[in-house]
Amino acid sequence: MLRLKSLALCLLLILPAPALADPPAGFAERVERLRESLGVPGATIAIVENGRVTMTQGFGIRQIGRTQRVDADTIFATGSTGKAFTVAALALLVDQGRIRWDDKVIDHMPDFRMWDPWVTREMTIRDLLVHRSGLGLGAGDLLFVPRSDLSRAETVRRLRHIRPATSFRSGYAYDNVLYMVAGQLIEEVTGQTWEAFVRRNIFRPLGMTNSTVDDAGRLASRNYARPHARLNGPIRGTGDQEMLGPETDIAANAAPAGGLAISANDMVHWLNAQLARGALPDGGRLFSEAQAREMWQPVVIQPIGEVPENLRATQPMFDTYALGWDVRDYRGARIIWHGGAVFGSLAAVVLIPERHVGFYIAVNSEEGEMVRGFMYELIDHYLGLPRDSWPEKLHDFVTQRRQAAVASLQAPQAQPADIGPSLPLARYAGDYSDPWYGTINIREENGALTVAFPHTPGLTATLEHWQYETFRTRFNDRNMEPAYVTFQLDAEGKVDRITMRAISPLADFSFDYHDLLFTPVAAAGAAPSP
């Protein structure tokens, strides 16, 4: 009898506990209070439990200075959470027998090239999706940040000029450009653009009637949460909240990496389809259970960084990347999730499969502590753990980091030497080209240097002397992170090359200025790179 009781107790400890019913008591009121205290214009949250929708709600306003409220049909830009949709689109093609996860990319895209010919031959579709290509963190993001006139096919073509940072499959470094390749692969296999394929084969069967796949649809929506950010302080994230202009919308070439806009009422269909392993309420399937297993199967180990003691409970024991999803543990539970960030909008999609729970949080600003904080708060709730003040703790952490970054930029040792420039400004002027980014045009006008970026429509900057041969950018688009621009001279006093790096220590990795190496077009003896 004692043995039977012990066995029963062990089974109770092993079997997953049923999910708690409904969101935490007073949760909506808490979200609204924090939204107001952080100055977040608008937010949206969707929660499903055991196939049942238990919350779809909007908070705040769609645009500062206006009165239109966010509701459950308001679409928010969801950033990289959309990578899972691109993977699901590929899963449909696997189910149809048109591709396999371990097919060589070049077999479906003959013009595909990476820097290393061996990597070109070995790169598989799976490799495109798990950030182990050898490219550096965010490599190539300036091909679409903050916008671009390049087609997706042309963006893919330029990959061959991006030098790797590590050897192939040796480690993890998050990228977006290879998801652009995945989107282009869908078009080359099916003859349909990624946008048309996702709309027809994912949105339509799921009943996601409000969500959009491109700028045209998003901007045409009457119920779109416009993006906002704080740009007029010493660094991004400080200063006053302001709405961003339409020029900050997601570049079309990057849409497969994060170009969707989705409402809470639409997202519940995606959450339920994921938790049901592709099964649909009408008895059909979006994708097979075999593909559901593939998409959640960890492939690459992610490094785990240290966090402050008061955030230690959020630090996982393991953190991995699967196909378009992060898979990690949190206090003993498996969490399938992905964050998303584009200018002025943040989101998170979270699944707790063993508790049959999924949820979506998005804001139309850059206060990530609200998204990540409520993510942990909801996970705690559905795991039956006491509530902690995660949003407030994360807000304190973010504030301290920004204060430290501002202090480092204002420290005496960070101030420039009163030396240089060594040449008259006109001698720095010219056209300079980077193999993957293309050509920039530096001109001397009215006693100042200016630079134009032709593939980023409308983007220009004034170059203000800093020290020696280094200048600082003053971009006409405040969404761009300020950068140092350094001219290197040859023995004859002519410009030999130009390098760049972000000024702020907290600059987003998508501002991969450090990967650029511009050389004079005339010296190259060829026409400017396109």
C-alpha cells in the first residue's frame, strides 16, 4: 500500500498540472496602470487556454495626439515573431513534397551564393532558419534598415559579398537576411511571392482577416497602431515619446524576417493552431504533426548571458533555437517563444505546450520592459507560481543601463581631442563603395561634408568633425543610430578607405556599421557598386 501511494505521488509530481483557468485576477487593470506609468501609447494582449480564448483586449490609443482607442482588432507590427510564419509556409511545402528541410538551398535557388563556395554548396533550408551560417550578429541588416529600394532578389544576391564572422555551423549569431532568402525560396519554388503565399495559405485558412503582410495593407488599414519611440534624448529610448513617420515602416525586402502586422483577435487562431500541432477546428490541418515536431525541435544552442540577482529567476538553464522559435526552460517548464522588434513596435508570442497555453503581447512603442515583464508574469501565473514584479524590475534594469550608457558617452575620456581634420574637406569628398551595401556619395557643400545613401531613399547625413580623421553623423532621419565615420589616408594623403561604428553602446545590432568597408570608387577602377 505504501508503495502504491508513493507511486501515485510520483505520478502527480511528474504529470503536468492543468493550466490555471483564465488570466490573473485584475490583470487588465494592472496592464493599464503600467501602460500609463511607462508612457506606452497602446498595447494589445491575446491569451488562449486549452483551445479556448480567455482574453483579447486592447489598451490605450493607436496614435499619440489622437483619440482612437486600441481594440482587439487593432493590428500591431510584430517584428521577428513573423519568422515562425515563414517557417510554417516552408512546412506546408515540405508536407506537399516540394522541398525537404535538409535540401541544399542552391538546388532550389541556383543563383544563391554565400561568401565561401563550400558554404554555398552545403547550406540547407534548415540552415537558413537557425542562425548558424557563420554570419555575424545582424550582418547585412543595413540592406533594409531603416528602409530600402532593393528587391528581395537583389538583397539575396548581395549575400555573396558579406564576409563570415565564424566558420559554418560553429555557433549561434542571430540574423535576418537568411530569412529573406527563405522568403525568396518560397517564391522560386511556388511562383508566388512570400506575401501572396502567406496570405493565401496561412492567414486565409486560419481566418486571420485583419492581419497584413506588407506596407500597403498595413497603411491601408483603418485600425493600425502607429509606431512610437523616444528619440530626442542623449540616446535612443530617452526623451519624449513621439510617433514615427511612414518612412519607418518595414522594408518590403525584409518582410519574411518580420513584416507582419497582426491583431489580438487574429493571433488567437495562430496560437491555437500551434498548440494543436497544426490541427484546425474544422478537422483539417494547417500543417502535419510531423512538421509541428520539426518546428519546435531545438537545433542550435544559444549562449546564456548573466543577469542581475533580482532577475536571476528569468535566466534559463538552457536556451536553444529551433525553426523560427526560441526553445528554453523557465523554472522547469518548456517555453516556446519568440520576440519581435521593429522601429517603434515590440511584440512577443509565447507558448507553454504542456499547459496548453499561448499568449501574445504587443506595444506600439519601444518599452520592452512591458512586453517581457508581462511575459514572465503570465508564465508565472500559468505555472501556478506567485506573482513577481517583473515589469517594474525590468524597467529599473533598463533605466540603469541607459543611464550608464549616457554617462559613458559624457565621461571626460570619451571627449574628442582637438586635432584634425588633416585635409581640406573637399579632399574627403567622393563616391565610396562597400561590396554588399553599395555606394555612398560624400560631398563638400557650404563648408560641410554631407553623405547620401542612395539605396535608403531620402537618407542623408551631415558629417561633423569629431577628432583626427573621424566625423560624427547627424542623420536627417532620427531613427538612424548616430555613427562615427573614420577616413583612413594612404601615404599620399588620399582617402584609402572609410569605416563606421555606432556611437551608442546600446545601439541595436541591426545597425551593423562595423561590417562596412568603403573604398573610393575611382581607386577601384570600376563603376560604383549598385
